[in-house]
Amino acid sequence: MDFNDTSEEAAYRKEVRAWLKANAPRTKGARDGGLEDPVSMDDSRAWQRKKAEAGYACITWPKAWGGGGGAAWQSVIFGQEEAAFQTPANPFAIGLGMCVPTVMTVGNEADKQRFVRPAVLGEEIWCQLFSEPSGGSDAAAARTRAVKDGDDWVINGQKVWTSGAHFSDFGLLLARTDPDVPKHKGLTMFWIDMKASGVEVRPIHQMSGASNFNEVYFTDLRVKDSQRVGAVGEGWRVALVTLMNERLSVGGGGGGSNYRRLLALAGDIQTLTGLGVKDAALREKIAEWYVQAEGLKYTTFRTMTALSRGQTPGPESSIGKVVSATLMQDMANTALELEDQFGIISDPANAPLAGGFQTALMNAPGLRIAGGTDEILRNIIAERVLGLPQDVRLDKDVAFKDIPTGR
């Protein structure tokens, strides 16, 4: 593993840093729930288009589709450098990180020509319609039905926890088309128009005060067979493409530098026993988080090294997500305890460090679920990295309609 940029990488990093310094908008940064403000959405679209026109949006995608035609390591470097700027919120992450790559991989040529470029330019936003109330973390337990009717499919059912559905133009929907076969074999993927008749989006009010997640109901929604992504009954294979992209997108960050913010807070706040940073137990915790953050950083370096050599990264994204989500939650809890009674103040104008730890505490539980729960990701690491036996699946060869529902 090489911790240093090659001469080519260093030159590219210098180029990116100069472009960002000249072009990054002077914004106060993404606010939780800020995308519900039309001005914030306009800022996000403008920044996405500016990046696309400069070749910095979807760097690894072909230029013919609006991408940069570059290498994976260039995308990693741009992401690292952009993180140093307070750019607008990113409502395009799910579409460009999960949904549109699935269309590019599995979709027909007409769909690729229709959807890829507008998404890169920030003209259209996508959401992912997988999770259901009765499915928990089991995406293959989908009960939303799609029934063939001539050249159309008629869809009825419900999805939940759909991020950004209330401002999305299109969605990638996993539906059950055959209940007479085992659950993984009876699914089919479709793209849908989120503004179509038969689609109802109900935002969910979160404890943070935002409404980023949604319930989505389908009532006799009619879609053309041409809106199918992949073959009938092959929806789970298509979903795996989406889920692999999702875990790389969610877990590829790191977020390990937050221990520095906690260190700054501890050096500026008085407790009953004196300055917070002098507390031995707190210092021990910060040291522990430093070690974890460094581990995340070097795991990211492993990914960069593999990309630089033209190799496919291993399970780093699953490892990164398991560690970073828990790390965020632990640090936020400790920070609010350190703030004592002032920890209940979440107003950025009055809370220490602009209420960053309050926001992190509210967001951390969702991050531990999004992109696969901690338990699922630990199973992936156990089975695919450590080679441990798979979990016993009693429903593996049972037709979906015959699986007990607990009623």
C-alpha cells in the first residue's frame, strides 16, 4: 500500500484544488433538510451542472454520456478535495451513485440515452424504492406487486424510508412479479415516473425536524414493459448491482476527522472538574477514536492504491460504513454529554460548533441502517472476507406465497 500520491496523482490533485478554489460556491454548506428550500435546490443543481461542464461530475463515466471519461483514482481525489469546501447539498447522490449506474449496466439502450446525461447535469433526480414496512432489512421480501396487463404492468403496494422521494423525478422500483417461486427469484426491476398518476409520496417527519425520508404508495400504477430494467424474474440480480453501488457510495467516505471537532470542543468547554480536555477518561476516548479514524483513513488508501493499479477494491466499503456510522454516533453522544444542559440546543446560531454534534446524533441511527444495517454488513464481512459459514436460511427453497407471515 502506497500512502503517497504518484506524480500523476499529485498533478491532478493540484489541478482539482485550483479549480475548486476558483469555482466552488461561497455557501454556508448543506443543512439537514435544506433541500426542502427551493433556493438550496437551485444552488445544488447549479453546482452539479458546473462540475459536469468541467468534466468533474461522474468522472469515470464516458464523455458521450456527460461524464469525465477519467479514471477511478481521479474520482477519489476529486471527492477528497471537494470535501474541504462547503458546497451545496447533494440530492443527486442516490441517482448517480446507485440508480443510474444500474440503468447503465442493465438497462436498454433507449433508457441509457434518455436518462444518463440529464442525471449527470443535475436536471433530473432519482430515488431508490426497495425497503418495505414488512421487509425490514430483507430487500428480497418485497410484497409490492407488479401484474402483467397486455403491454403494461400494474403496480400496487408500498415502500418506506425512501430518501428524497418527495423531490425525485424518477425511481428504481423492485416489485414482485411471481409469488409462486422462492423470494429471490420472483422479483423484477422497473423505473417509474415519480410524478405519475398512482404514485403518492408522504414525507416522514424525523426527530431532527427534517423530512428527508418518505413513504411511497402505489395504487394501480401502470408502467410500460419498456420500463423494465433487466429480465422478468431477474430483479434480485439487478438489485445486487444497485446495492453494491450503494454500499460503496455510503461507506466510501470515512468521516473520521470529526474527532478533531470533539477535541476542539473539549479544549474550549469547562466542566465541573475543569477544562474538558484535561479529563483523563475523555482523553482516552478521543485517543480511541483517533485510532479508528486513522484505520478508516488507511483503509481508504488501500482502495486508492487498488484503483491506481487498475485493480478492483475489496470489501473496504462495508468495513468503512460499519466503523464510521458507529464512530459518528459515539462521538456525538459524548459531545452532547460534554455540553451538559446546553446539549439540548440545536440552533446553529447558538450551539457549540454550529450544532454539528446535535445534527450528527440525529443522523447517526439512520446511517447505521441506510445501505445495509450493521448486522448485514458484518455478515458480509464474515462470509465473504473471513470465509465463515452462511446464515441458515429456512425460506431458501420455499415459494414466496408459502412463507409464514407471523399472523
